[in-house]
Amino acid sequence: MTTVVAPVADMQILLDVREWPDGLHDAGRIADLWNMLEPVLHGHDLTRRPRYTLGHPNGDVHIALARLAPGADPVVGPSTTFQIVGMLEPAKVRYRCQGCAAEGRERYGSFTCRDCGTDALDKRLCDVHARILDGALISTCAAHEPTCAECGATATFRCAGGRCQRQKAHCDRHRRTHPSGSDRSYCPSCYDAQFPACEQGGCTNMGTARCEVTEVGLRQCGVRMCAQHLRRWQVFGGEGLGLALCRRHHRELPGYSPPVLIRQIVAGAYLRSRRRRDAEPLPSLRGFGHSLRRAGHTELALDFRWILRTIDAAQHDLTGTGGRDSEGVLALVQRRHGRWDDEIKKIAAGNDRGAELVERLKILVRHAIPVHGDVIAANLSLADYNRPRAHRDGDRPGLLFVRVPEAYRGIFIGRQGALIRYFSEQLSQGEQGGVRVQIEGDKRGSR
Ligand SMILES: [Zn+2]
Ligand SMILES: [Zn+2]
Ligand SMILES: [Zn+2]
Ligand SMILES: [Zn+2]
Ligand SMILES: [Zn+2]
Ligand SMILES: [Zn+2]
């Protein structure tokens, strides 16, 4: 039986020619190199070192023994046979930087130029030759170096603003940095849109609030103010966030007629509800009355039927144009209407009770004030009665607002309020929760 064994060379060799400048691309050149190297190895035991380095003017070549055939002599001699089983060649730089190539070097190019519009291998750029501006990882080549969108100067950053979306480039002269000092930069127009200035000259705060007064229809004034310089029109009660007013509207508002004031409140509440789901609801009728009273309209402030009619008229006014806003305003007013109707009923009942209390007050006045008592009692009338209310931090007494002629107010109140306190105490006896007498429209009173 014969076994045919493929002829195996004495030594299988690995050639490391990574430092060889041009690499070795064909078998002929490898053979030439090997013929040059082999005599140098004669007499060396290749098993003794992991690799042999042979200096060559072109670059060092390293030789390692991969396998010694069984029984073969480890020392290289003229009869030793070789087989080159592996070559380590210089890594081919597939993506070569075009800039480095132009300077006679070879370097990996990890970037492409956005504006060359190609992914061609020879258009690659290394991190030195790619131009990458602040603000966006967009690279360009030297020929496509970005210029400022505003002035054409060499650009230094890409704008983080909403309009530019980090695509447009700008120069340092047209750079505005983020107000909080973060490293984002903006072009002037994006900056103004994103960080509007406060209307107050010289104020450096951001104008985060807009004036909520409406001019024509539902168009809001919109003047920008910072939190420090805005004024609030407290139309939603003490706990609600009042409508923001610019300087001009803060000045002009007290001159508005009562129907206009009511329309402003309806429009302001609607526009808020359009922006925020948790927006303040329309005020109660007393809430509207409170805003009218503060603007000096004391009589209308208590005419709740007139207030309700005027709210309805305002709604008509605002929905005249049709469209989505019309439906919105209508829905907002309708949502509140049931409660206003109830409020009117309660106020009527309260006023009946208030009228009774005023009759008792007149008797007290006649007895307590010797000289002017009769005259004062004759001129005393009910302005409004808010019944006592249970409240989470203690019950609130009823508030009996009475009209007293200006000339007699001092006497009615008494020294340091002694007399008006006495009236309150007397009337409280018949009213659960107590009663506080207050003069309607009096500066000393709370309204
Ligand atoms: Zn380069
Ligand atoms: Zn380019
Ligand atoms: Zn510029
Ligand atoms: Zn911009
Ligand atoms: Zn300001
Ligand atoms: Zn305004």
C-alpha cells in the first residue's frame, strides 16, 4: 500500500512586508524579494526566534517560521525548500483624504464634503482637511468652505435656531450666544425669534410673556415683556393668573367702557384656552363685577343681569367672523352659562336676605346715631349681599355692602370703625356665619 503525500516544503514562511513602501502586488516581485532574502538566512536556525528582521534600504522585511516540516533541519541551508504561506502587506487606505493626498501623504478620510455631492472614494477628507463648523457635524472641503448667510464672510458656526435648523452657517459678527451661556449659537433673526426682548428699554431679560389685550377681533397685542416688567389684570380672581398687560394697555385699560372690558375678559380667556388645556375658566358674574368695580364702574358691577347680557353680546361680537374660533368662543361661554344662571338666582335670593338685613340696619342706625341717624337711615340702601360661605380655611362671614352718602360715611363708620363694627356684631346675631357691614365704593372698605 502506498500513500501519496503532497510534497511539503521544509519551511512554511510568513512574510511581513508592511513597511515595504509600495507593497508587493505580484508574484514576480515576491519571488525577486525572496531570492534576495534567502541567502541572508543561510546558517540561521529559524526556530530560535519568533521572527527575523532583515534590514533593507527600501524598508525592513520580517520573516517568521509558520511551520517546520517533520524531520526537516531547522537551520537554513542551500537545499532547504520554502513555501510562502502568508504575507502581511500594508493596509490599503481605501478612503484616502484628498487633502492629505494633495500634500503627498496618505491618511484615512472619515468625512465627506456635503457640497461636493458625492461619496467618491477620492473625495474623502481627514479631520484636519474637513471643515466642520461649531454647532453641527456637517463637513465640507476647502473649496466649499461655508460663508456667512448674512454677510458672506468666512463662517464659524451653524445656527441652532428654528429657521436655520443647524443648516445655515454664519460668521462671528452674526453670532448670538444662548442667554444661559450654553454653547449654542444663533443667527440674529433666529435669536430674536427664540429669545425676544422685553419691551422695557434696557431690560436684558427675555420677553417671555405677551400682552393679552385683543385689538381687532381676536388679534392679540402681543407686545413682549419679561416676568419682571409685565403687569397683570387680575380678572380670574386672587388665585388665577391675570391677563398680561403691556405698558400701553396697562395705561389705557381703565379708560375702556364696561362692555369693552367684558369683551376683553372673554377674548383673553378664550385665547388662553386655545393655548393651554388647563387655562382659567371664564370668571363668575361676581368676578366680572369685581373687575368692573376696580375700573370704577360701581353701579354696573352689581348689575349681574346686565353683566350676563353683555357677556352674551361679547360672544356674538367675537363669533361674528365664523370659523373655528367662533365655535371655540361659543363653547367657552356656553360651558359657563349654567353656572351664571344659577348665580343670578342665588344673587336674587341673597339680595332678598340683604334687603331684610338693611331694614334691621336702619333701625340700628336710628338708635345708635343721635343727630343724623334718621337722615342716614333714610338714605341707606343695599348695594349687594354675599351670603356667608364655608371655606377651607374657616367660614367667611356674609358681606353686606350698603350705599351711604359720602357726607355721612365718617359718622356711620364711627371712631376707629367702632360703630360699623357694632352694626356688624348686631346683625351677625341673626345670621349663621356672621355678617360684616361694608360701605360700597368706600376706599376704606375692601372693595
Ligand atoms: Zn487630510
Ligand atoms: Zn466640497
Ligand atoms: Zn456675517
Ligand atoms: Zn438662524
Ligand atoms: Zn423686562
Ligand atoms: Zn398690549
